[in-house]
Amino acid sequence: MPGKRMGSGSRGGSRVRSSRPAARSRSVPRRQTAVRTTRRSVSPSRVSSRAVKRSNTRSRSQSISSRPRPTVRPVSVPKKRMPEARVKAMREVPVRPTRAAPRPSSRDIKQSAKRAVGTAVAVAAAGQLLRLNTAAAAPQVVYLADSLQSSMDELENRAGMSDVWEDVANLDANLSHALSLLESARDKGYMFQADLEDIAYDVMSRWQKVRGNVETNITTQSQQAFSYLNPINQKVSYLNSVLGNASQAETALTQTEQEVRSALNSVAQIERTITATYDDLESQTNQLVSRLTHIHWMLTQRDEASFSWMKDEELYMAVKARWDKEGKDDPEGILYLTTQRLIFERKEKVATKKVLFIAMQKELVQEVLGSQPVDKIENVKAQNKGVFGHQDFLEVDFGQSVVPFHIDGQDSKDWVVWIKNAQAGKLDEDRATGSKLSFADLTGD
């Protein structure tokens, strides 16, 4: 069958020759080209404005701004490390601090605990629990195997008495910090609360007497606690061989879990026996640190006060307070009790610029809103308000008005006693007398 000629099926019988259209017949007139006119809705000024914008955009796109180069942080100077021998020698020489030492961090306490372990480290290294091959456990007992491994990890950690060692190091650090705070407070001129020296001396002397026995007891009891690990290791060895069999492993896992729990209870009893010898010392030390920390906060407020101190006037107590006017704009500040006056100083940051009720800029406002000689105060009364009565209020009768102060963090009943003692001239009875007790005196160095 002969091939179909290209273009034979097109309408009108037109054919394509040499890829060019056929010549138009001269008898057919050519259609005139339409003239494009400007639309009525397009104003000449708008067309001109758009042309200017396009020209500006094109010129800006052709100019490429240089990208900022990143700033390279300069290489820090390497820190010089002291030789270990010299560090050890310095640790053995007692150094009397000249100012309040910073509160020890948790990392420092843990490092001190590791150094204090001593011979217990060797004991712990000798007694370790085997690991369960939980990856080979059957799917039905994976949960039991993971639970047992978690209990074993806890037992291994507590058998070395790591928590008790950390308590000992923590008590050492906190007691040293308290003594340094006490000496620093006396150096700054705060001579009240005379019982601080008595508490510090009592706690330090008692701790020095029992500390050696505590360390010996910890080491001895650690050996007893590690004796619980050998029977458990034997069962772990058996478990690793049958963990793939769910029926055999389930019973063994349950029995081993019970044995580990029993060992944990025994270790917990050992810990309670050891900590009972210094629990009261730890509590007294924490209270001592809390009181001295507040005293240093008071001394900072004293130095930052906006008012002038009178001759021979001394700060006795200070606390955060709010002048309670039962409004949302009640002034907050510091309530001071000195040997001569009761002063309320407003001290708070006030918003100076807000955007949609959000404070964008604040400034500190300090001004004395109330100052009265203690002998001019008519009456003081302590009150407890709030749903559960946990909010302490101090009502002070200044003669012309009664002002309620909301005390933050202290008992208002104590403030009543302190103000009445100031009126009776009894604050000097709470003054530390004699020479200042130094850090070296308390430690015996």
C-alpha cells in the first residue's frame, strides 16, 4: 500500500513544501493590522509612575551589596595549670579566708565526695554486678529484664555508699562556707545575733569528734553491702543463658528482682544508721547558712539604701515587705529595723514604657515612704491572713495612721518582739561581745 503523502489529510488541501507555507494568492486582500490604543482606565500619570518604579527596581537589582564578613573570635590565652604536687601541698596547708567564700556548687561537692571515698573506691572496684544481656531477651520478658537491670544499677551505686559520701562532703563544704560567712559579716560591722558563734562552735566541735568514726563506718558498711552482690552475680550468669527462652527466664527474673529489692532494703537501713549520727548537725548547718546568707543580703540593702544613717545608728534586721493598701499598685520595698528607727523604703522596678500592657522599659524607684523613731511607735501587732493563714502581716501604729506591712519570708511575731526590744533598749543584749571568733579559732588550725 503506497504511503500517504504528508499534508494530504489537512483541511483546504494545503500542502507543506520544503517546510515553508504556500504563497498567498494575490486575489485575497491582506487584513489590516489592528492599532493598539491606550485603555481608558489607565491614566498617563500611573503609567509614568510604574515605569519609574520598574527602572529603579532594575537598577537596584544590578547593584549587589557586599555581604558582611563573619567576625572571628580571637583565640583564648591558654590557662596555666599548677603542678599537681604543688596543688596537693597547698591543700594540706590550712588557709584562713579573708572574705566570704562562694557557696560550693554541686560539682565541687561531688568532686570532694570522690576524693573522700579513699579506700572505699578499691572495695567498690572489686565488687561489681554483671550486666544483663537485655538485647538477647525474648520479647515477652524485655520489660522484666530492663526493670531488673535498673534495680541492679541502683544497688551497685548505693552499695558503694556514694550518697553518704556526698553527704559528708556536702556537710564539710557547707560548714566551711558558714564559718566564712560569719567571719565576713563581723568584718562588715554586723555584731548582732550573738548566738551565731555559739551554734557554729558547737556544730564544728561535734562534727570534728564524729567525722572520723563516720568515715570508718562508711568504709566498713560498704564492704558489707558489696557482699550482697556475689549471689546476685551467680543468678545473672544463669539469666544470660536463658533470656532467649521466655518461660525459663520469667521465673528467674522475678526471683532475682526480689533478691535485689531485699538487698536494696538492707543497704537503705545501713545508710539510715550512718546518717543518724550527723542528721542534726546537717540540719543546724543548713539553718546557720540560711541565717548568715540573709544577713549578707541585709548588709547589701544597707549599702544600697537611698537614705542617710543617723549617728551611732546600726542595722538590726531587714526584710522584703509590701505596704498593703489593698490595691494592685501597692508599693514594695525593704522594711528596716535599726537601733533607732523603723524605716520602709520603696525599692522596686516600675514600668516606664508599655506596649499592649507589656512592660518594654523599667527603672528602679527608691524612696522612703515611712520613717519613725522606735520610741514614737504606738503599737505593733502580728496578723496571719490568707486562705490558709500563711501570710504574715505586721500592723504598725504610727500614731496618725496604722500601716499593715506584708512580710515576705519571716514571722511577723518575731518582728513584734524585735521592735519592742528596740523600744526597751534591749537590742544590745543580742550583740556579740568580746573578740571576734575567727575561722581559725573554730577549726582549731
